[in-house]
Amino acid sequence: MSNTINIMENTSTATVTIEELMKENSLLKQEIEELKVKLRWFEEQFRLSRQKMYGRSSEKTNSGEGEQLSFFNEAEKESNAEAAEPAIEEITYKRRKRKGYRRIQRVSACRWL
């Protein structure tokens, strides 16, 4: 009889253990998914920081941004392209040469007699 009670206790303990393991398994799976999301976020941040530090530094614009930049070209669009431009005068002048400096020779062996 003690053998049967022992088996029944083992079965109830086994079912409790299985349920606990299933709960723990689901919690661990959920934690793994959260960690994967964090890992993707950190990888993206790392990629963006490397691109910012070592990537292209030119000021190229996307097509959507070009429409906003056309706002600043409004004066060019409204200006008359056929209008005569003023004549450019070239100013000519003669550069002055630097004055030459005469080198003073030192008399090192000057003896007064």
C-alpha cells in the first residue's frame, strides 16, 4: 500500500513539476523575445552611430526634402533671366616691390691703433 501512495504522490508531484516547468519555459521564451528586441535596437543604434561617425558627410538631399529647399530658390524663379547683367570692371594696378635692405657688414676685426 505504501508503494501505491508513493506512486500517487509522485504523479501529483510530477504534474505540479510539469506545470511549473511549463510556466518557467513560457517566461523564459518571453524574456528571450524581449532580449531579441533590445538586441535589434542596440544593433540599429550602433549602425547609426558608425554611419554618423564614418559615413558620408555630403549634404545630399532626398527627393522629399528637395521640395522644401525650392522655397529658398524663389528669388531665382521670379527673377528675369533676360535682364542685362552689369559690366564687370577689372581693376589693374601695379604692385609695389618690397624695398631691399642693404646688409650691413660687421667689422669683427676692427682694432684701433
